[in-house]
Amino acid sequence: MKHIPLRSCIVCRQQKDKGDLLRIVRCGDGDILLDISGKLGGHGAYVCKHGDCMDNAIKKRVLNRVYKCQIDNSVYERLQNDYYRFKTDENGN
């Protein structure tokens, strides 16, 4: 049986299979991106793919705590847009 790594959501703190979470990565240059592939280099944080965790992470500015820095509102807006684009693509709309 293949080992499936577990990760914790930064919002709800539940441990889930890595495939059930989205990775948000802070690259070496300081840029913060939604990492759909899960393979970008940098410090990663995980958020549930389904449910309200991504919306709550953006609303509560959780990434400020995770990455220990003040993150600009434009980064949160870009992450939200990327997330909604991902959800739309995943649902086939």
C-alpha cells in the first residue's frame, strides 16, 4: 500500500491527505503563490480544497501569522482570484 503524506490545514487545523489540500508557497524571492501542482520550491502552507478554509484564510489574513510578515492586500486578492479560477476549472465550468 502506497504511503499518502498527511498535512494540516492552516485554518481548521485538520490533518488530511496532501491531495485534499491546496498549497500556498512563499518563494525565495518573497512572492506568495497558489501552488496547484504542489511542486514549487519554497515554504509551503496548506489549506483545504473544499469548504470555507481558503475564504477564511484570506478574510482573517492567516498567512501573516504563518509567514511571520505583513502581506499586502493585493497578494490576498490575487490568491483569492487564483483560488476561484482553480475551483471553476475543477468543476468544469
